[in-house]
Amino acid sequence: NAGVTQTPKFQVLKTGQSMTLQCAQDMNHNSMYWYRQDPGMGLRLIYYSASEGTTDKGEVPNGYNVSRLNKREFSLRLESAAPSQTSVYFCASRTIVNEQFFGPGTRLTVL
Amino acid sequence: EDKVVQSPLSLVVHEGDTVTLNCSYEVTNFRSLLWYKQEKKAPTFLFMLTSSGIEKKSGRLSSILDKKELFSILNITATQTGDSAVYLCAASFQGAQKLVFGQGTRLTINP
């Protein structure tokens, strides 16, 4: 089992560019999550998907969109990147007892 | 607004010391409290606590939840340099899929 995988690991964008962060899990979990982590702020939830075909906003959804492509895959899109979106992004999936497993993260810099 | 607060934000101790990390929460429809350890990359799961007063242990780490006073502590005894990490706590909710994280405590163990 690979667990939760994310691509890319690093990305540098210019302001206004768009990109999609990819996430996949092979644990057959229904729920998947996107977080961002900034220094001193812990993990903040951007969007989550309780099951295939559903998505919901978290604490900080502005500037992002998501797609739950199938049970395995949950992508995060930045349509027009801004410097305030410079962060480390983590994808996670959840067991039925609410334990979350995290991917390795994507370090994004927006210039 | 749901809130999870950790203290201290940073802690530096010598190898062999015992440390106590604190996590308080104010959330509606609380279900459980989770602890994670984050070294260089993704958070890894340590404990999930649902009931008050029942200590969970794993080696030198232990944790307990007080649902009346709305806090949890994570104890690490006989600390080692490998315990250096950011420790995150998070609250989960009844009937909702998300977690709300605290800011994290950065623990540094000096030899």
C-alpha cells in the first residue's frame, strides 16, 4: 500500500498562474481532505469530500476549487495563484474511526 | 467558532527530561481528540481519545482527555532526540467529517 500520495512535491508559480495539485489514496477510504499549513498556524482545512461525488468547504476555501474524480482521487486547483497561497499543502484520507492519514505534502511558492 | 489551542507553542528541554504538552478545545458536538507527531513531512497519528479519564499509552508517550474541563495532555517521559518534532492536536465532531487542528507545539530535545 502506498497510502496517500501527492504530486508534485514542489512547485513555484508566478502570480496569476493556475495549477492543480493531485492526491490519491489506495486505502479505500470514503473521506478525503485538503489542508494548508503555514508557520505557527497548524493545519487549516481548505476543502473536504465525505464521499465520491460530494465536496464541502472548510475554514479557508477562498481561491481554491476541488474535484473528487473518483473514490481514490481528490484534486485541488488554484485558478489564479496569489502570494498568500504560498504554503505547504497536505492531502489526507480518513478511516471510519476518524483517524486521518496524510500524504507527504506539496511545498508551493507563489512569486 | 470552533477552536483548539495548544501550549506551549515551543519547548526546549534536555534529553531524559519529562514533558507535558497541553491542548484545550472549544467545539460544538465534540467527538474525539487526536494527537499527531510531525517531523519533517506529514503528520503521523499517535492517539485518539474519546472518553474522559482513560489514559492511552504507547511506549514513553501517554495521553489523557478531560471532557469536563475540555483539555487533553500528552506526556513524554525520558525524552530522546528523536522525539523532537511538532506535536499537533485536533478535535473531531459528531456527525461531521472534519478535524480542527491546534497551532502545534514545537518540541526540541537537546542532547
